[in-house]
Amino acid sequence: MRMRTPPLVALGVVATLVLAACGSSDDGGGSGGTGSKPVKVTFIQGVAGDPFYETMACGARAAAAKDGVQLTVQGAKDWDASLQIPLLNSVIATKPDALFIAPNDAQALVQPLKQATSAGIKVILVDTTIADTSFVSSAIASDNLKGGEAAADALAKLIGEKGPVLLVGGQPGVSTAEARQKGFEDGLKKYPGITYLGNVFTGDGVAKISQLVSSQLAAHPDLAGIFALSTDQSEGANNAVKAAGKAGQVKVVGFDAGPTQVEQLKTGIVQALIAQQPAQIGADGVDQAVAAVRGQTVQKTIGTDSATITADNVAQPDVAKFLYTTTCG
Amino acid sequence: MTSPGRLDTATTAAPDPVDGGAPPPDPAAERRARLLRGLRKRWSFVVLLVLVAVFGTLRPDAFLTTFNMRSIATDASSYLVIAVGMTFVITLGGIDLSVGSVLVFSGVVSLQAMHWLGTDTWTTCLAGLAVAVLSGAAWGLVNGLVTTRGEISPLIATLGAFAAAQGLAFVLAGGQDMHDVPLTLANGIGYGSVLGIPWPVVIALGVAAIGGFAMSQTRFGRYTSAIGSNEEAARRAAINVDRHLVKVYMLSGLLSGLAGYISLARFQTTTLNGHSTDMLLAILAVVIGGTSLLGGVGTVLGTVIGVTIPSVLSSGFVILGFEAFWQQVAIGVALVIVVIVDQRNRRRAALR
């Protein structure tokens, strides 16, 4: 009857491993990154594969190469706290000197990020933010309020300052989107001829967004303009307008300047784009992380500019730096 | 009704027919052969061991820490609760695609109930738990009735529930993630632990233990695998098949509701977008664990192992610094390989 139960043996091995791991657990204190040791930084994207965050990663990689920083980039496949938090926990386990993250939820991420801080990891927020920023070293983001206002101005100009307009948002609870919406709504108050129809929350996924915007086009045949809040929303709104045969008649202002949006701007489906500077945000993230690790002065908040891009100025070199890429150039 | 590859019974080590014959000429060779056969049967467990060993060797400082083990366990626990329900459904020969949506739906109505009460005590939390579990079970009842009375494939019935529950959750929540989960719940269950083990893990293991017992030792479990292996025979053996089907789908819904409640406690938000692929992960865990997709053979212990593999993989990949998309690739490949090997072993076992 000996050796009848290999799984029990294996179980024993695992138990030993786990116990050994527990026994040898360390205190998780940060090493500080002093001296010649390269600073280890991890960037956790809001969602992987998105041109905005990929461009941010490119900017971060370029800055990291310049500063001699060891940078790792990670991101979950969907935008949700329940996917980002396990990812964050794995990153905490690797004990980088600092991490910068685009948090998926303003409240859910507070506690896990505090855990990172207590493990000795400097935390920097990029793009989105959280409810309690008392413990973070720095928060870097586009000035989304101003971006929203710029969108209101651009859209008003395109539609002759009159007619009903619609906001196509992603999902609520995203701090950047809320700021853009507020900026847009405030900006519209300057134009009494414009009726604001409100915000359509669409979630993510171009097909679904396109479908929802199509229904809005059917409900409001006199619709004059759409402001699409984010990458997917721009694409979805564009598809719907095109499918309804209203390309050019309904003016669309997009936020962000990914390759697809720029292409659509050039072909006249979108009339203006409000672009952020993700590469700059990524580079700032690395710089602030290094400063925080080395104990140098950090900027508690950094707001980066946005630009209004139209078909007329898209080719100009000073505007080109605002365009997003999915491959680091 | 023998069940090859079954892991959850204490009597699993009963001698193979081959071993029961004449004394082997070479005890050492026989022992090796037997060990090999045992390992093959527990393929998924070996995969898990190898993964832990590989990641642990490459980055012992990061992977083999209490913190990381706890993170992996917590991550896996959220899938384990729904995967236990899924084990019963698949053993029955059915499928439940609605689990992720029901999880979200139950979280939303549970949080709304707790907001409606407006208090922040353990009584509030218990009321929330009751609402979560009951609303989950209600979806299970719908799934069960639509499948049995409507006489349609569970694939369609639960796919419908998947879409409907998701949509209703969004409607009820106003399209946005709700917050302000009672602090008693968040701090007590979400961040709380017993003897260093997080509450979500304790609850999930409790569910798995009860599920494992029910599957192997009770009439409920016997009926489940009986119906899964031959529905007509079960019917002739005077088992009320339809009623049992409804019960099993209700169990799956109930556990999804419980998982939604735990998710509320862990994330303090309704995580509207995070569970669209939960059913795939649960099915994957169940199948990797050794439960047959064809029904009839179910093992809850296997599911516990199956649910750990994707969590270990994603944690290990992040720690090694792989790009996020490779994790999905690896998990997909792992599923297919495990199932291929498992089926081959089953066929070989059937031939013996």
C-alpha cells in the first residue's frame, strides 16, 4: 500500500512550498534605489491595447531609456477595478521602487494602492485619479475640464452655434470623463442657441456604441452635433453617423487622436479632435517616479495641455506631436 | 456507474483492476508505473505544481511571498464560488453562461437594498447577503424553468439570462458603477481575514468543501451525475429529472449571487464591466479540473485546482513582466492542452 497516492505526495510538496514561502516572507520594504542600482518602475495602464495608453507607454519607455530606469508596462484587458486590482497586487509582489497607474475606479483602488505605499512603493497617478490622494507622490493628468470646454467651442463653431447636441460618454465613475463632461456642459452655456440633449452612456465596444448612437440619430433627426468622449466612443459615433447617411450633416467632435480618429478626420467623418498628450504624461510619470524614489522634489499635480486638431492643421509639425500611436516610434 | 478520473472521493485510491492481479515481477517498476498512471490522472494538479515551481524558481523573492500567495488565493476565490456551481451544472450535462451577469446583477440589487436600509451594521450586511443570494437563486430558477418547461438548450436559456441580467443590472444601476458599500462589509469581509487567510478565500473554500461533500456523498450529487451520464436512465430510475435540473441551476445562480456579494465587499463597487468573461473562466476551471463537459463525471476538488491555474498564470506572468495579452494566450492554450491530455487519458482508461 505504499506510494498509492501521488496526489497526496504532491499536495505535501505544495504545502511545504507554501509554508516555506510564508516562513521566509519578507517585510516588503522598498530598497530606495540609491546609488548605482537602476530604479525599477512599473506602469499599469488603464486598459491594455488602447492607443491612448500605448502612446503613454511609448512616452514612458522613451523617458525610461533616457534616465536609465528599468520600466515594466502592464494592463488589464478590460476597464474594470475587479480586473485591475489583482494585476496591481501581482505588481506589488514584484516590489518595484515606484509604480504609476491609471486607476480604473476612484474608490475601489484607494485601499490596494495604500497597500502598495505601505510596501514601500512610491505611487503616482496618471490620467485618472482616486478619491484619496493624500498618500500618492504625484498625480499627472490632462486638464480634462479645459479639454471639455475646448470641445464645446470646437463643436459650437462647426454647427454655427445652434441646434441640438449630444454627448456620447463611456461609463460613469471615470474621473477624467466626468471632468470632460463638466467642461463641455459649462462650455455650452456660452451658446444659447444650442440645446444639450444630455449624455448617452455606452460602455465600451465600438459595435455597441455605434448601435446606441444610431438609435439617438433616429430619435433626434435634427441632431446637429456629437461630442464623443473617448477613443471607442468617437469610433462608434462615426460609424453610426456614416451608416445613417449623415456624414458631414451631423458634426462630430472626438476626444483623443488615435490613428483611426486621425484617419477619420482626414476623410471628413470627424470634423475636429481634442487631443491630449499621453506621451508627455507617460514621460512625466517616469520622471516623477524617479524623483520620488530618489527623494527629490516631486510635483504633487501636473496638468498637461490639450489641442484642437482639425483637417486644416493636422499636417502641421507642432500639432503632429499630439497624435497617438500604437507602435513606439 | 464508475467515474474514471474522479478526484473528490476519499476512496479514489482504490486499487486499479490491473493492480489487483498477480504480484508484480518487479515492485520498483510497478511502483513507477503506478506513480506515472496516478500523475496522468491528476494532470491538472501536476500542471499547477509545475507552474508554481517555475515561477517560484524564476522569481522566488516576488512569487513565493505571503502577500502574493494571498493575492492569488483571493483572486482565485472569486472564481471558485461560481465554479463550484458550474461543476454541478456541467456534471448534469448542462451549462450556465449567465454566471457573470447574475453576479453583477446580485451585487447591484444587494447594494441597493443596503442603501435603502441606510444603515451600516452587521444586520444591514446580512440583509444584503440575503438579497444577493435570493436574487441569484431567482435567476437560477428562471434558467431552470426555461430549460425544462421551455424545452430549450441551456446554452440558449442561460445566454438569454446572461444578456438580460447584464442589461437589468445596468438599468438598475443607472448605467454606472455604484459605490458606498457599507464599511462594515468592506472592512469586515472585503479586507478582513481569519488567521491570516482573507475572508473571501475562507468563504470560497467553505463553499467548495460543502460542494465537494454534496457531490460525492449525498443523493443530490448522485442524482446530478446520474442525470448527466444518462438522463433517460435516471428518469426511469424514478428520479424527478426536471425538478433536479431546476435545483442545480438555482444552486449555480445562488452561488453567483454569493460571489457578487463577495465582489462588493472586495471592491466596494459594483464592477459592472469586469465579469463578462467569468463564465468562460468558470467553465475553464471546471474542465481543467477534470469534470467532463459531456456530463456524468464531476469533481469539486478538481475545480479548486482548475480555478487556481489561471490565477497563478496571470500573477506569474505579471511578475515576470510579460505583456498582458500573453496571459490570455497562455490560459487559452493551457485549457486546450489540459483537455486534450485529459480526454486521451480517459479513452485509455476506458480501454483498460
